[in-house]
Amino acid sequence: MKKYIIFVWILLALGALYLYFLQPDFFQNQLRSAFGLSVFFGYAFFLILGSLRGFTLIPVTYLIVLGLLFLNPLPLFVLIMLGILISSASIYFFSEFMRLGTFFEKKYPKKILRLKNAFAKNELPIIIFWSFFPFLPTDLICYVAGSLRVDLKKLLLGILIGEGITSGLYIFFGNQLIRYLHK
């Protein structure tokens, strides 16, 4: 069963990456048509994109830029954060389901022990810093936290704080830049 889940996950990730890199207009056209039907349908479509984005390891920054073209800042921020939290929880459970912790402990016992010790002392600060720092993929910390069985509430709180600050800054300054350019 796990092999089929991994296979489907790889196919979905490859499909999303293909559309993202080789058919960049696809997402814009889909969002335009979704918002043409209804604002709430557009919001739902955007939330689905945000929730699935983590499995492809595509940075949320690209989704924020896309959202700035179609959404007001407050709904964009709420949808981005909901998508990040859903994606993070999904990745956390996916890594638990796949028993990645057991695999990593067997393959890298010393590194995992160091990582567990670091997490035991500073789980929340590490998660906040990792989520806040733009060059570290937040989805990766979700895989690690799931495999190390970090408390899900603590993981989501750290991600909410770290990604909330970063995403809020991107959305605020991106919106200001768009407004400035349209003057």
C-alpha cells in the first residue's frame, strides 16, 4: 500500500511541477476562471493550491506572488496561512505514516540523535526560526518533525509564527509595490 501511495504522490508532484514550470499560464488561467465563477470558488481553489503546494516543495513565495495578482491582502494572508497549516499537518502525518523516522534512525543514527537532542531543548524556537528564514524550506521541517514525532500543536504554532511573519511581510510589501507601480 505504501508503494502505491508514494507512486501517486510522486506522480502528483511531477504533474504539479510540470504545470508550474512548463505551463506557467495554467494556474493563472485556472484562477481567473475560478474567480469568474465566484469569489468563494476562487478562494477555495487558491486554498487547495496552498494545501497541496507543500508536497511539491515549491516555496510559498510563488503562491503569494500569484495571489497578489488576484486577491486583496487580508484574504490572501488568511488563505496562505490556512494552506500552510493544512500542508504542514498533511506532511507531518505523511512522514509518520511512511515511518520516515525509523528509516532515518537506522540510516543516520548519530545525526538523528543530535537532531532529537536539539529539538528536545528548543523545539519551538527551532521551528519558528526555520519557518521564518526564507532560504530554509518549511516543508522539510514538517517531514523532520513528523519523523521525530514532535508535538503537532507545537509544530503548527511555530510555523504559524515564523511563516506568519514572513508571509505577512511579503504580502504587505508586495501589495505596496503593486500599488506604487500602478500609480
